[in-house]
Amino acid sequence: MSTSFTPSTGAPLIAVVGGTGNQGGSVIDALLTQGARVRALVRDPDKPAARALADRGVELTVGDLTDPASLGVLFDGVDAAFAMTTPFPGGTEQEAATGIASADAAARAGVPHLVFSSVGGAERKSGVPHFESKRRVEEHIETLGIHHTFLRPVLFMDNLSGFMTSVENGQVVVRMALPDNIPLQMVAVRDIGRAAAAILLGGTAVEGSSVEIAGDTLTGSQIAKAIGAHAGLPARYEALPLEAIASFGDMAEMFRWFAETPAYQADFEATRALVPDALDLHAWLASSNWHPGA
């Protein structure tokens, strides 16, 4: 089934959950570039991020994911909707609950097409808590009889920061609890937004099914080399034992899963069909002007 738009204004109206965050914001960026109208859910319309959306012509719905009434307003009369979840700050139980609430509201409103951004491997019993919570949302959506597509991005390139990457004595050091012989698939958040927008606007081959997307696959040493080249510094990779991040809980489970290959199994051809200029790590580093500690 392919979405067919017949809005009176000539431009489809798309609802976006998470519009003031990085991923939802990237969806809004891509939709506005394509000439779509966008309605976003915000908690506080006076916050800078919300005002910035309004200044770009985004229609704001004030409320949150725990409020069925505001979700009803968000989804009322739209041509399609984008939903996502995050385990922060409330944990995976809250993540699943808010995702289910969004899906239920979309179904009640008769949204013609719901695109849910999940995670690569959600359907493969990873045992990673924030993967399993997204799968619970997927499974609930499957019971609702609503036309839907699951977008499953792999690790965000944008997360190559914090404790994972540092500069020490003039050298870039990348540390992950991952053996250096295991490639890791990654995707730019920019490209998640572009992929989502393409699906929301209709006519893609993946609509009504699921797609796992990625822009690159590199080992730890290759990641360090790319970052070092971008920063103009020597670089090295250090593979940490999994025990070194055991206290991180959910993240430790994710890196445990990464090492149990195959972990992520992105469809690079489908990714390129959705986003012809999808960024590899070198291109993302250049386009984002990223630097260690950013």
C-alpha cells in the first residue's frame, strides 16, 4: 500500500513526535525541505527549540506523550505521522508506554500512515533493554490494524562522543567495548530524518514493511583513523573488555550484542534508495564539523 495525498492545500500535513530533539528535528528538517507542512508536539512553546520550530512555520501542539488529549490534537487530520521513543529520562518501561500511547492515539485519529523509528535488530531478540522496549511498541502497532512502516536505524554517528572519543597527548583515542575485528554499522541522524521523510511522503518500496538503515560499517581502528584524519591528529583504537562498562547496564548489553555477530544487519541498498546521498563516516565528519569532545 502506498500513501496517496490529497490535502486541500496541496502539501501534506505530517505530525512529528520528538520534534525538538535531534532525531525528530532531522525529520522536520527533511520534511520542510520537501515542502511538507509539519505539526509537532512540544511541552513548552516558549522554549527556544519550540520557538525555532514555530519561526520555520511548524504548527505546534502543546502537550506530552502522557496526555491522550494533546496526542489527539497532534494527529487530528494529518496525512501521516512520525513517532519515536527514547529510554531517557524515564527508562525503558516508560519508553514502551509512551510509544504505545502514541500508536494508540494515531489509530484513534485514523492516521493514514504511521512511521515508527525503532532500532536495528529490534525484531531479533537482542536482549538489549532499549531495543526490547522499542520492539514492544512495534508489536503493539502490529495489533492495531493501522498502516505502518518501521524505520530501524543502527548506531548514530552523532553518538561518537563523550567517553568513546577523546584527545590525549595530542592523539585521538577511540575506546569501545568491542573487539577491533568486528565492524560496527552506523548512520547519521541527518539521514534518519531524510529516510523517514521519504517514507512519510509516500511512494517508497519499503512502505508498509520495515527497513534497517546505515551509512557506513567500520571497525574500531577504522573509526579512529577517520576521526584522526578529520581532526588532523594521530589516532588509535583501544578495545575495552566488556567488564569495563558493566556498570553502564543497558549500554553494556548493547556492546555485548554488537560482538555477537551478525548484530546490525542494515540494508545499504535500501538506505541509498531512500537517501541517495547518505553519509559515510568521513562525509559526516566533514559535513557536521564534528570534533572530539563536541
